[in-house]
Amino acid sequence: MPNTNAPETTPLSPDKYTYRVEFIGGAARVQCFGIPIHTYAEFEKETVLPVADLPDWITRRVAVLCTMSYEPPTEFVNEIGRRIEKYVYWIYYEGEDNGIDTGEES
């Protein structure tokens, strides 16, 4: 007989991931953390690439987070991420979102 008092568990969405982005000079080191690791294009493994080669969805989120303080405790910005240190960001990614929605009506 199943336990009807057991809490329901919701499976993790495969479309929600967080990327750690660290800026070092003119380069960015990008790592995905989540289970399972999201294999977004070149970010299947830890990757270092020129800042100019970052996808728009990352640069747009970093632009928002640059306005936030990096002094602890830092704030989480819904659907964007969190600034962790001066040059380190946790960027939230939810599947097909490419960061170009301005919220304006067409």
C-alpha cells in the first residue's frame, strides 16, 4: 500500500540551469552547474572564451547584474541571476530564453 502522507516531489526541469561566469581580463570562464549538466553549445564543459564571443543571453544578464553590489550578502534577481564577486556572476538560464525579450508589445 503506497504511503499517502509522503510529500510530492516535483522533478527538476531539464530547462533550468545556472552558469558561473568569471571575467578574467578580456576573457570569460563559463561553467554550468546543475544536474544534469546542460550541454548548451560550447558550454558542455568549462570553457574560456573572449568576452566578445559570449552569447547575448549571457551578456544581457551580466549587464543587469553589473548594477548590483558584490558586497555580501548579494541579492538574487529573478530570472537573471546573482552577482557573487566583483568579476563573478551566477547566470540563470531557462531553456529557450535567449535574453532578447524587452517586455514591449509588438
